[in-house]
Amino acid sequence: MEKIFKYYVELHTGKNNFLQLLEQNVVLFAQFTEDVISRWSLIQHENESLSKLNKQYEQEAEKQRTKVKELKAELIEARSQLAALVAIRRMLRDDGSYIPEKSRKKLEFLTVKSSVEERSVESAPSETGIDYDHTDDDSLDQRKAGRVVRMHNLDRKRSRSVGREMTVDDDELQLHNSPKRSKDDLEIGFIESEKCPTKSTLNIPEAKRVGYRQSMNKSISEPYLMELRNLPMSTLQVMNPVLLKSQPTLAKTAVTANTPTVDSIPTRTHFFTSKTVLKPEYCDVCEKRVTFGKLMLRCNKCKTQCHQECRIGAVGLCVARTPMGRHAYGKLSDYVPPQAPFIPHVVVHCIDEIERRGVDVVGLYRVPGTETHILDLLAKFVSGKGVPNLKIIDDINVLTGCLKKFFQQLKEPLIPLTSRQDFINAAMEVDELKKMDHVHQAIKELPYPNRDTLSFLVMHLQKVADASVLNKMPKTNLAKVFGPTVLGFSDRQVQNVTQMIDDSLKSELVMQLLLSLPQQYWKQYLPANEQERIVAKTTTTAPVNARIITTANVVDGNDIQIFLLIMSTAKVAVEFEESYLHGMLPLYYRKLFPFKPYIKWLRYGCDDYFRRREFAFILKGDIYLRYKSFDNGLCFEKEVISSIPEKIDIGAVYNVEPKCRQNSETFFPVEKEMVLDIDLSDYDEIRECCKGGSICKICWHFIVAAIKVIDPILLDDFGFEHRLWVYSGRRGVHCWVADKEARNMNNEERSAVVEYISVVVGGEGQKKKVFLNEESVLHPVIQRGLVVASNIFPVLLKEYSWLNSQESWGAMLKLIPDKTIADALESIFEKVDTAEERWQAIKMALSKPHIPDNCRFAVSEILLQYTYPRLDMNVSKGINHLLKSPFCIHPKTGKVCVPIDLEKVDEFDPTSVPAIDDLLKELSENDAGEENKVDNEKKNRKPLDYNRTTLKPYVQIFERFVNSLPKEDIPQREQSQMEF
């Protein structure tokens, strides 16, 4: 036996050892498996991240390839300019001090410069500076001897409509007309030099190199260069352009009464001079020949010519033009006049004639005209000496077709290819405010001829869309017609149908966006005079947590005007859009939020009390930040302005600072105002005018009744003197009881107060919510409530259908406990016509002396159920419950949470409460009205900006409440230690 036992012990021990070893191996295997799974998950996550990053890099690479393509095109253009300059330099250098007549004639076009430009060239940096490597210059210098770049007949006849000298101020750049050629024509300024005695003195700068510049102009359709390097960012405005190279002269002159602008286009008159005809010509009015020796009139500006007797019938508009060859279709900049606005004469004349005839023609711009007539008319505009007589064209569709054909034949679309993607990105932006900001930036960056022409065209199309009831051409139809014309296609060489359809859809979205911008916005680019320009300051990127949109990062009047202009552009609907709120909050917090009385209220005379107060910020994207606390009011103000919370909640005062709660062993609320919350959504079962978050003057009677019932209870029954009623901004009110006794109440005491006030009980599923049968005598609270209910109920009975139909009065009759009385009343209701008569029948039936005991207070129960306040008890019972702060902005309506004057409760209208966009507009208008004040007054900070808006009376109510609070040091309460 002993042997067997010993053998058993060995087996048992071996088994245990085996099991232990097996368990260890299983544990190791499980750990290994878990580690493998963890690594696999990590690698998979890393793989997904790398895949996303790879896609981003591919997209970025595609963008860079596109950018390189654009830069190559600019480089080719720059090298062509450089080659021409080098050729001129070689020709001048090789000829020595004497320039032969042949070379002098080649350079004759350079002598058209005015003395003003000669001075400006001496003092100003080179306007034609371009990026290039010195190696390019060396390679050009090392070409074979005798090989020069031809100047392509520079001595050809120039356009007659340009060439006159213009004067400007010394600090402005003088620019000159170019001939009708659009390639490789050059403008070179000369300074005086005594070292070059020639037959015709030419002043040439000595060894003057083309200066470097930081960047090329964005659009390759704008071969001229603009030097903005030395301009401060704050001065980049919608300003007069400075155009070079192939552009006609766009002299920057002071705006006078005679300066042509878009507003003066319809009233420009011709400047006719008489001319004796030597070679037979045609009259632009009657289209008859003017024979040799006859007198005819010719406009010096637009070159319109006609018989003397046809003068009255001449085209009313006078727009300077730059004619080209019959088939020499070029860039838009080749057709613009020499003075602003830079709109081609064909566009001005066609639009003027279309609007003169009326834009109520059905299918305007959709119905095509005769192709041969359209091409013939366009040829007359492009290559003719004058302006064709549009009055003799019977078909208005020929005019619309000519306008569309003009844009289609340009070398580049009206929106250049280099700006195309910017407009598409803006149109496809989901956020409305960002969309308006992006399109505003894209429009500003357009070349001046493109921007002015686009503005003029869009304003015309908006007039057409306004008459869509008659012409059946709303903005959507116009966008389909003009989208591909204005934006063009991404690649004209590609004949891919799918890509063309995609481009058409994108261009349609862009055109709809442009047509949605108001005319007030477009007029800033075509003002009546220089003083009416709206400053379009450049925007800068700011941190997300501090500045969300750049147009809201400023505080001066001009920036508020620009921001409100963009807001009015984006907000096409009447209702407030939540997406706009965050863009307006920085200005609101900086200029309108009443920080001083607000902080004074929450201090209660003690800084330590304010430090231990909890605040909660709700940031954009529903980011909820609790347990925020601040050392003083200044820190609170700085944090609000920098964080831009969409909502501020006020919490309790704790035993320690909430931000230091993790360093404390205990953390519990000490004090907090007694708060009450009444929301109209709790009345949805009885109010019929509105539902959910909607509100009107009718259902506001419920709130008025609630204030009139609850406020006397707080004052008379509990002795609370410091009560602040605040409109929530949408569909309810909050009451803040700031008495010391109210702040010191614990949860049980707060619950007792709420239960004392409450009469209506039960949720949505419970039909009857008021029970008074157990009472022998009604409580004074209920009696006072019935007085208010008796006054409010008849008013609501007229507005609502509580007793107008069998279905509606059935709900009220179910509140009567005795079914016999209810059935009798229903039979009476069918015999009477008005709700007032039915209500009188209820009161008479329930006031009889021998009614059942359970019906004694049935009338009172009905009145209270339909009018008595319905409190959100959970808000009031908890000392640690947070509630929305006064003067917050409700995100759904944009309205300010303003205090209510208890002496004028009946006069309070929630629909007239100021919204944030209205306040900013008022502030902007007030700032504009104070522009004529002295500088020292304008520079002073205005800490009470809200006093200059409709927010002022509400702040005064709040200040009266704050000033009535006793100034006392608040001892820390050690009772009711509720830990979290």
C-alpha cells in the first residue's frame, strides 16, 4: 500500500507540474497572440493612415503639376519679353552713339511717353520686373552674331482710339496705350542722358537690368505685370489698376465729374467733330455711303461716324474701343477702353441695347439667333472703325448671341484658367460663410478687365433673372447658359464627353454662386466715384481656436461693413443660419457683450467667490468644456474673446477652484443661484400656433402667465428680492434668484421650493395633469394662479380651437371626472356656435349646487392645466446643474438672451429681441455716422458699444438688477459636502 500511495503521490505531483507548465504556456501563447493582434491592428491603422497620406500627396502632386504648367507658360511669356529687351539692347549697343533712321523708326513707338512717366520711371521701381535666371541672359548674349529678334513691324500704324497723353500725380504710375497687337509689344521708359547725341535724342538708361520680382501675376491671360511688393497689406484695396505691356493705357487719374464709371456709361455723350470725306466711307446710323467731299461727323473717343442729319440717331453710348484685325481674336484685355471701367465696348453696347428693348422676352439668352447675322455683327464690332447701328437689328436673339459669341471666341474665358479652380472650390464649399469668403477672394484676384467685365455682366444677368416670371429665365437657366461661356473648360483640347459634362456642371454651380451675390456687392468694383469704394482688405489666416473666419477678426468700422456685406450675401434666406454664428461672435464678444456688469454680478463683492465659480464653454463643433474657472474678470473676458464659445453655461460655486479640482481631496458645490426654467415645448400638447422650437406672440402668453404666477410666489411667499428673468433666445425663459438665502439652499430645499410652485404634474402620456379634489380649500398659490389664468384663458380661447370642433373639445371634456356631465355638455356644444358660449356652458354646468364632489374644482383644474406654469424641475433641484448664461446668443435664432423688465412683462415681444447680425449692422451704421468726428475721439476705445445699439435697454435692466445686489463677502459654506 505504501508503495502504491507513493506512486500515486508522484503521479499527482507530476500532473500538477504538467498542468502548471501547461497553464504557463497557454498564458504565454495568449499574450503572444494578443501582442500579434495588437501589432496587426497597429500596422493596419498605420497602413490606412499611410494610404490616406499617399492620396493627399498624389492630390498635392497633381496640383503642383498644374502649377508648374502655369508657371512654364508664364516663364515662356517672360522669356519672350526678355528676348525682345536683349535684342533692343544689342541693337542700341552695336549702333554706338548714332542710331540710324531705320532703327530710330523701329523705336519710334517708345517716344510717346509723357514727361510724367519719365519722372516716375526715375523714382519708381521697375514695373516690368520678372523672375529669370542669369543663365538665360548669358545664353541670349552668346547667340550668333547678326542674329536678332525681329520686332514684327513695330512701325505699323497704331490704333486710332489710343495714343493720347494723360497726366497723373507724381506718386502714381503713368501707363500708355498699346497698339492693337497683343504679343511682344514693349514699353520702355527713358531717362535723360547727355551721352547719347543723336539726330533724334533718345534717353536710354545705362546698362539698366530688368529687376527681380517676387511673383508673377496670377493669370496668364494678364501678360502685364503688377508690382505689389512695396504696398502694405492694409492698403490692398479694390483700387485703380496698373496695367502694362499689351494693355491699352489705363491712366490712374483723379476721379472727377467727367471720369467715366459704370454708373455714367448710360449717360456718356459723343464728342463729334466734323470731317471732310476724301475716301468714301459708310454712316454707322443709316449704313449709306458718304461720298467724296461731303462733311460727316466723327466721335473722337469711340470713332462713331455718321451724316450730320443722322446725329440724333447715333448710338447713345460712347465707349472707347481698341479695334483689331477681322480675325485677330485675342484676350479680353485687348478690347478694353483706356479708362475705368475696363469693359469691352461690344459688351457695353449689346447689354445696353438688350436692356433698352426689355428683358421680358421669353427665352432670352436661351433661344439662339441666326448664326450668320451673329458673326457679321461681331465682325463689325471687332474690326469696324465705329459702332454698328444696333437699332436696325430686328431680332434681339442676334444681340444676345453676339454677346455670348464674343466671350466664346476669346483666347481665354472671362474667368481665366488660372483662377478657374478657385471659383470651383468656392462654389463647392459646404459652409456658406467660407463659400462667400472664398469667392470674394477669388473675385478680388481677377485681372482688372476680367473683374470689371464680370461685374457688369452679372449685374445685367441679375436684371434678366428678376424678370423670370415673363422671360422664363431664372438664375438656374442663366447659369446653364453662361456657365461654360464664362468659366470655359479645363482643357479645350480634350474632347472627353464625361469631362465636358463634369466641367459644365461645375461651371453651372459657379455661375449660380456669382448670380446669388447682390448687386451692392458687384457695385463696389464699379463705383460711381472713388469715395464709394468699399475697402476690401486682405485676409490672414488665424488659429482655429481664436479666429475662425478672417473677415471677423477686425474691429474697425470698415471691416464690420465688409463682414456684414459678405453675411448679407450668404444669407439669402430670411431666417438666421446657424453656420453664420461663429463668424459674428468675435465682434459680438469684443464690442457688445456687457462684461463689466456681468462679472460684477457673479462676484457678489468677493474675488474668491468668482474664482470658485464653474463655467462651461460650448465651442464650435459641440465641443463641451466643463469646470473652467478664472482668477478674475479680466481673465474671463480674455478667454471668452479668444475661445469664441457659442454658448456659456454658468455653474455652481465650489469649495475649490474647479480648474484645480484634481489637486483637492474633496470637490463639492457650495452655492449657486436658485434657477427656474420654463420651456414652451412643454406646452406643445395644448398650443396650436407653433410646435417645437417655434414661437409667436400668441403662445408667448403662456410665458407671460408663468412669470405673473411665479414671480409673486418668489417675492411674497419666500421673500426673494433679487430675481432676474431672462429670455432664452428661442422658446423659453430662465429665472435667476440671487438672494443669499436662495444661493445657500441645498438640493432638498430647492426641490421643496419647486414642488411648492408646481401644480401641473405628469408627462405627455397623462391626459389630466391637475388634481384639486383632495383640497377642501384652495391654497393661496393656486388662488393667485387662477386669477392670472382667468385673464389669459379667454385670450387663448379666441386664438386656439380648444372648443371649436368635436375632436378638440373632447380633450377638454375628458378632464371632467363625471361622465354624465361631460356627455350633457357635449350635446350642448353641438347646439351652440362659438367657443365662448361653450366655455360658459362648462362653467354653468360645473357651478350648480348639487354636482358631485369630484367636480367641485373641475373648472379650476381646466384653467390651470391650460395656463399654469410648467417647470423643468430637474434644472431647479440640482445645485450643480448648469444653465445658459444671460447675453449668450441662441445658435438657432441668433437672438440674444436678454433680461425681461418685470414692470413691462406684457409689453415684451420675443420677435423684436435683437439678433446678433442686426446688432452688428447697427454698430456698423453708427460707426459710419461718426466718421466725421475728430481723430482723438475716434481713437478712444468705446467700452459701451452696446449703448449705441438696440441692446442698450436690456443691458440697463441687467445693470439695475446687479446694482440692487448687496455688496458682501461670501463665506465659504462647508455644509452639504457633495463629492464627485
